[in-house]
Amino acid sequence: MKNSERISGNKKDVKSKASSVGKTLKIKFLLSPTGKYNLAYNEGEVAELPELKAKELIDDEYAIKVK
């Protein structure tokens, strides 16, 4: 594999990771995530977080999705 092929392959990987990182969800905290997730939010606060972290919080019933 040539160096130029490696570079172009890496650029593709970086772009695909960046596009998934840019997605966010707006959530409302039902429980404080400070201890378990090391996030500085309180119960009742609304925040916009990266999609993966927000879905984890929703799945664990620490938050709900808001519009």
C-alpha cells in the first residue's frame, strides 16, 4: 500500500467519525448523572449532549428525550 493510499484511507475514517460525533440530542435529566457519569447536571436540567451519551442516559432511565 502506498503512503497516499494510507493517508486517503485515514481521512475517510476521520470524516466518518466526525459526522457521528456531531449529532446531538436534547435531553432532560430525571436523576443527577454526577456520580455515575461524571456529568455536572442536576435533576430537571435540560442539556444537549452527543447522541451516544444521550442514548445511554435515556436507556439507563437517567434522562428523557425532549424536543
